[in-house]
Amino acid sequence: MPPPDSVPLVELRDVTKAYAEGDTVREVLSGVRLALHRGEFVVLLGRSGSGKSTLLNLISGIDLPSQGEVRVDGRDLGRLNERERTLLRRERIGFIFQAFNLLPTLTVEENVRLPLELNGHGGAEASARARVLLEQVGLGNRANSFPDRLSGGEQQRVAVARALAHEPPLLLADEPTGNLDEATGRQVLDLLEALTRKGNTCALVVTHEPGLVARAHRVLTMEGGRLVEVPQAPARKEAL
């Protein structure tokens, strides 16, 4: 685990997010504070509609807070324009979406290559990296298939491989094992763990899976629009 005085990779300072619904305003997040460090594997729990996905969208810069600051790698996302936030996501963040978000006109390998190519790493190097990741998620034989030929679980594994392709310092995952069988889910978790064990990546994972909770350095839960840290047994904290 990183020392407590190390500089956070992600920092939320009194973040509030509210949405207008007709004549009323619904506050989803209320004064949220959070610091995430490189090398941490953090699990986020909470009931459906509690604001977990909203939190991921704010940290990634897909959305902006109504109040407060979201800082990633020392940069206040609220002070960046849309293009600057897009470039930050492209270079520094891997996002595993619950809905996969694969590009249907690209093959499986091309989907995984895409983050590398957007960051200026194409050709044989990108192909080799994509194929290694596809082998690791058990899809080495589907590199030339298109997403619509894959099952939901297979598409999820491609989404995981794509998010890991450029070895981002920050990995955000929304139910990454929700569509996977137990054996494949464990394989994907091993990949996510290995990435954070290197010490250069922080993973924040929304899940309901007990297996992920047992692997986490920290477990957070969303309650009433606020984040609460769940106490863990020492054995869990040392599990990675």
C-alpha cells in the first residue's frame, strides 16, 4: 500500500452532483471526499441508483460536478475544456463500461488496439499487445471476429482487454465480472490485480461480487450520497 502522505492519483474535494428532474433537483452525491493512490485496488459497493456510476463518470471527466473539485493526476477536471478531458481519459484512464461500448465496425483485435493507436502506438507493437491481452482473457482465437458475433460475456472480456491495453495509471470498472462465468471472472480479476500489484496503477471497481471484496485493499460503500469506508479484517488488506 502507498504511504499515507503520498500524492493522490485521484482526489475528490467536497463533490456534489445534482440533476434537475422537472421542477425538483435531485442530489445524487453530497459532499463526497475521496483520495485514491497508485497501487490501490479499491472496491465500491452500493445499491442500484445510489450514485456509483455517477461517481465513476465524474472521476473520468465524462461528467462534471455541480460543486467541488475532482482532480486526476494533479489536474482539476473542472478547469479543463472538453478536448483536454478527452485527452486525459485517452492517455491516463482505462474504463470498463457495464454496457461494453465496443465499436461494432471494428474486429475484436482492432477494438483492443484502439487505445494504443489513439496514443500514437500502432503497427506490430499494438497488434502484439492486443493479442497477448486477448490470450489472457481467453479470446485469442476470436481476434478477427466482430463484436456482434460474440456472447455478452465475451464482449465483456474484450472490453477488459481494451481498458488494459495502454496500461493506464487509473482503471475504472463498472461491474467488470457481471457477465462472466466464475472461472473467467477469476481470470479477469487476476489481470486487474496484477496491474495494480505493479504499483503504477490504481483500480476503482464497482461490484457486487464477494470475491472482489476479499481481494481489495479498501472497500467503500455509497450511502445517502456519501462514501463510507467499510472496515476490513487485516488478512483481507494483506491479500494482494
